[in-house]
Amino acid sequence: MLIYDAVDEGVLQEYSATVLAYVGDAVFELIVRSSIVLTGNRKVKDIHQDAVKLVKAESQAKFMCQIAAELSEEERDIARRGRNAKTHLPRNAAPEDYRMSTGFEALLGYLYLKGDEERLYYLVNKVLGAH
């Protein structure tokens, strides 16, 4: 899935958590949409509704809790940075869920940019498989 050269970990540590979450949001959305589409041809409206259920802040916060015990110290740090990032809280999500989901997205963005697809897919498959 990588379409670029992986970014050095030292450089990635300098990226803001919100930038990592921005990338992680896109990566997770693509994986979710792809996994739903691969279950069979359906109306786009139905695919979209299923995707929204999985990518909303509440779901991502639950996913973060599911994988938290398995994270390395480095991964926990990235997720914590995402969780503590100063962001504008949306009206349609509970603040704690939104913070946790930002941590989840930051972690996915970090793994993607680092080029650690194996770990990225392991964690995403773990949460999507449990859903």
C-alpha cells in the first residue's frame, strides 16, 4: 500500500500528532472502505453507512481500548500524543471518544508513514475482526 519511501522514525517524532492523525484517518478510512467493498458488490449508500459506523469517534475509541495492552512503549507514546493534541472537538462526538480516536488515528498514521505495514495491518485487522 505504500506509495512513497518510508519516513525515518526520528523525523516522524517531529511531526505533530494532528498531522499523524490526519494521515491515519485517511489510511483507516481506505482500509475500512476496501474491506467492506470486498465483502461483495452493494449500493454505495449501504457501503457508506457501514463505513461511517466503523470510522466514527466512538468506534475508534473502542478500537484503541482493544489494542492498548498490546502497544509498544513507542506506540503508546504516539497514541498519547494524539489523545492529548489540541484539537477542535466536534459537536457530534463525546470529548473523550474524540480524544481517544485521535490517538488511534495518530498511531495508524505513524505506522503508515514509518512504513510498518505489517504492524499497521495487524492492529487494524485485530479491531475490525473483533467488530
